[in-house]
Amino acid sequence: MHEMKEAILKYVINEYAEDDDEVTFDTPLISGGLVDSFSMVSLKRFLEVKYKISIPDERATPEAFDSVTRIAALVGEYL
């Protein structure tokens, strides 16, 4: 699980963070404004391709994607 969280965190930092943003496993991504609804779609696609899973749209909620920890928990349900 830790390796998954590290990979997700790295992706989020590379794709969405500004240079001065400090992003951790528990940083609010959606509610904190770092990831918007369009970015959430690309993040979902990244997860599905990387982990060879399919996340149903109804499970891809802002709450489920609001931190790396929550995202990893969601991905874990489909592995």
C-alpha cells in the first residue's frame, strides 16, 4: 500500500502541484483546490491504466479523490 501511495503522490505532485505546494498523503486535493473536476478525470485514467483496474464513475467522487490516502483506499478495493 505504501508503494501505491508514493506512486499516486508523485503523479499528483508532477501533474498538479505548483513549485511552492507541499503535498502529503493527507493534503486535501479537491477541497483544497489542487485538483479540479477535469484533473480528477485524468487522475482516474492514470490509476486505471497503472493498476489495470476499472473504477466505476459513481465511485469516483470528490470525496474519494480528496487525498492520496483516500485514493489509495479506493484503488485497493479494485485490485
